[in-house]
Amino acid sequence: MGTPTPTRAAESASVADRELARSLFVSEATVKSHLSHIYTKLEVDTRAAAVARAIEQRIIRPPG
């Protein structure tokens, strides 16, 4: 499988945004807007960093 390239990561995020929007009955733009605000509040640039920061700040629990 290998290490994801930036292009693959972007494609995966796009698919995830689309699926999340569909499941929440909102537009993909709404999902992206909310993610942008979350990233700003957590002072991060990526989903992975947002999850890590949220765990550090005990906003969410780690899996397992």
C-alpha cells in the first residue's frame, strides 16, 4: 500500500467530506467550512493534527 502521497491524502479528504456531507444532509461546502473553523480553533492544518490536538486537550477520547 505504501505511504499516502499528498494527492492521495487530498483525494481521501475530498471523499470523506462528500460522504460526511451526504450523511448529515448538508453541502460539502458546509462540511469544509466547519472543518476550517475547527482547524482554526485548534490551531492546526490537518484532520490528523486536529484529532491529535483534540485528544491532547481532552476534547475527545482516544480510540480503544
